[in-house]
Amino acid sequence: MGYRTPFILMPDEECIDYETNVTAGELSANDAYDLYLIAKGKKPRNFTLVCFMNLQFSFRDSGTLIWTDEEKKNYVNKWEKTIKNAWGNRILKHLKDGRKIVLVFKFKIDTGNTWLSNHWDLSVSKTLKPFETSYVEVFYGNTVLDNKDFIPKPGMTQRGAVHEFGHMLGIKDEYKESKWIKDRKSVMHHGEVIMSRHLIYFKIWLEKKLSNHRIQ
């Protein structure tokens, strides 16, 4: 009998290990996400690492720039699709027999004003400017975005929503003082390429759990 998860499992799936409210990455992001190691099928079983986030979206109007209910719905749907496409389905581990363990993201999203216990509160504003600075406050679990964060920044290939999600995973900027300062294509620099180093904390957690369960 496996552990319960906040998301639906298929009949042949089982959660064999987990950790909630992980303090994540080099930023030590507070209560950043939950991790669930999911086994599927009969032996030899396939495995998936699920990173789960409970999210609260709020939308801020600005003068005559008013969010409609349809715009809010479309923004949330686009955010989820964008993040999953950019960060999800990354291979974390090859087992000895060639089976792959991939990283999958799942979200529970609320757009009301319940303000329950969330991993992240995302505040989204409307702007007509081509560029506004988005940011993440890792200690407080707040992410500040705007309606232009699905559009590459001027002179760049990077979308703000994709970059800021890296901070939600506890990853530092690399365009400041870092050994990766020349790696402009990186998602934590000026590009959108997810590097192996950006997944290292997931890999460390996974290796520990696989060792505990004697999975090779």
C-alpha cells in the first residue's frame, strides 16, 4: 500500500516515497514544493518523480487595465502549459537496464481568495509596457508576474514566466556573479535552455530514495 498523493494516480500507479514542503535549491526557497516518487506497473516497474506545487493566483488591475474572468482563466492555463513544456519531462536518471526516470510537474491552482496553505502565491499585474521586472521572494513564497511574461524580453529568447519558475525551484540567477556568467543560453541567464545543473537537487533527492528502496 503506497502513500497518498494530492493528485490522482492511475490504477497501476503507487507512491513509494515522498517529502512535503521541501526547502529547495541554493536559494533555500521555503516550502517550495512536494516530491513524490511514483512507481507504475508490474516488475520491472517504471518510475516518475513528481514535483507538486499548491499555487494561489491573484490578479491585480492597474487603472483602466482590468482583468476579465476569461483573461484570468487563459493566463493560468497558459502559465501551466508553458511551465510544463519548458521544465517538465526531463530525464533525471537511467537505471541499469535502460529504464528512464523523468521529472513531471503537477499543480493545484486556486484563483479565488481562500489564501490557504500554498507553496507559492503568484500575483499577476497588467501592463502596457514592453518590459516590467518580474521577481520571486523565496522567503515569503511570493512570485510577481505580469501579462507580458509569456513574450520574450526585448533582445532575448527568454520568457519571464519560465525564468522566474527557476527561482521557485530555488535556483539562483546566473547573469550576476557566478561561474556560469558567460552561459547566456541558460534559462537562469538570458536564454531558455534547461541545463543538467538546474535539476541537480531533484537528482540528489531521487538518488537517495532509489538507494533506500534498492532500485538500480
